[in-house]
Amino acid sequence: DTPSTGTVMLAVLPLLVGLQMFLAAFVMDVVNEPR
């Protein structure tokens, strides 16, 4: 049987948040890097 939408959302949400935090930190690091 397939898991409910709520279960999938709870499983995926931390991954998405972590990925966005990682991307934001990466972009800030590149932008702030002195040329």
C-alpha cells in the first residue's frame, strides 16, 4: 500500500529544507568571495 501524503511530506520536508539551506549558504559564499 502507498504511504499517505502527510507521511511523504514529513519525510521530504527536512530534505528540502536542508537542500535550500545548503544552496543558500553556497550562493552566499560565492557572492561574498573577494575577486
